[in-house]
Amino acid sequence: MLPPPETLRTKSLRVMCDGSGAVPAALGHPRVYLHIDDSGFVDCGYCDRRFILEGGPADLPEPPEAS
């Protein structure tokens, strides 16, 4: 089973994604600029990373981890 895509919370409606993070940017994907709309989130079309607007409609508390 694949792990869920990475989720990042942001205070900005406009975000940049290049697929880096745990890897150098050279191993990521082309830099893209994304806009968070009324849904409160946007997903990167290359790496499926999700950007959630802090305090927006998609900013829900995380469920407790199962033990």
C-alpha cells in the first residue's frame, strides 16, 4: 500500500511546488505555481502534494492515530 501524499499547511493562497522536500530540488519536478481556491486546498499535478490554507474550509483537525 502506498503512503498518502504529503500535506502542507500554508498561510498563502499562492504556493510553489517543485517536488523537493526530503530530496534535492534537482530530483523533483519542474517548478509550478498553484492557487488555492474556495475549496481551501490545491493538489500538485506532478507529485500529488496537497497544500491546505490555514484556517480555510479544508483545514480540519487531524484524526487521532489508531493504536
